[in-house]
Amino acid sequence: MTSVRLAVLISGNGSNLQALIDAAANGTLHGEICVVVSNREQAFGLQRAQRANIPNHVLAHDEFESRAAFDQALLKLLDGYSPDLIALAGFMRVLGGEFVEHYAGRILNVHPSLLPRFPGLDTHARALRAGAREHGASIHFVTEELDAGPVVIQGRVAVRENDTEAQLAERVHEVEHRIYPAAVAWFAQGRLSCEDQRAWFDGQPLHQPKLL
Ligand code: GAR
């Protein structure tokens, strides 16, 4: 595979989606975004998709009677676009086992911390409270366990004295926008894969995440 069909799932602003759109446009993504799906109608990322002429859909999770029913509908919608890879880009829904199994080894997520530190929510505030000197972002393959799949690449930022949550978040975002397109490009070029719950890079198991 030298070019991926990428599906991007969002819930909000979509700045990571924008980074992927820009990388697709300038050729560095080695792929095209075939569809964008949001679980929230108001997500600004939908406008970014429209501006880039990318097919986009809203699948409102609160209109489904169960998590499994939502996952099933999402799976069906995505399958219609035959994606090679799914990128979660600020998608604030946990995907169930059946979904993850269906796309095993083909789902990436961006998480705003240096995993395994600070899985879950409010990562910037937690990093500040913990007195972390370093913070950052991770791209990882998605497995059934939340924020625990194999990490592919991380980007670090130094925590500055008197940093506010917003200042720190902004610098972490900049890092995310560089590492996400890089990870997708590696996947597209066949350099990156996930097998047996492990990330592989250039034919070798990846023992440590790549660093920006
Ligand atoms: C990003 O910082 C991403 O790491 C985070 O949501 C933000 C979305 O921003 N994701 C998570 O917290 C996933 N648990 P964006 O909509 O501007 O790309």
C-alpha cells in the first residue's frame, strides 16, 4: 500500500483533522481522506471537511439506544467507504470490542499526554497538578482497553513555570498536528503496522515509541 484511504472520526474543533487534510493536500500524508464522521452535529470539524470537499456525516450517539447499536451503525457507515485506516481525531466516544475487532490493527488515536501517563480526560490540568516537567502527545493503535494500545510516536513539550492549562494545551496541539500525519504516512507506506497487540516499524517490533 502506498496510499491509504483514511476515515477520520471527530467530535469537536477538528484541528487534527485539519492537519491531516493539509498533509493530504501537500502529498505528505500518502493518502486521501475518504470520509469524516462526527458524533456531534455542532462539531466545527464538519465545516473543515465540507471546505475540503470531503464526504461527511453526523452520527449522533444520543439517538441510539445502546453503545453497541451506535458502534454497529458507525461500522456500517464506514464500511461503505472501504477505509484502509481509521483516525480518531478528538473523537470523544469509547469504541466497543466488536468495532475494534472489525478494524483490528487499523485504528489510530491521538491522545494529549505522554502515554502511559495520564490516560483519560483533563490531561493538561492533571499534568500541571502532578508537577510534570514534560508533557506531550501520543499516537497509538486502538485496542479494547482505553488509551492503552501500542504507542507509535510521541512528541514532547517542556512544561514551563506558570504555564496555564490553555498555554500547555496549545503547545501540545502543535505537536499533535505534526505527529499524526507522520504516523498515517508511515502506515500508508507500509512501514508501520500493528500485530499481536504490538506496533511494528520497518519489520521490527517497536520497543519504544518514535520521538518527534
Ligand atoms: C486533541 O487534543 C486530542 O488529543 C484530544 O482531543 C483534542 C481534539 O482536538 N483527544 C482526546 O482527548 C481523546 N481522549 P481537535 O478536535 O482540535 O483535533
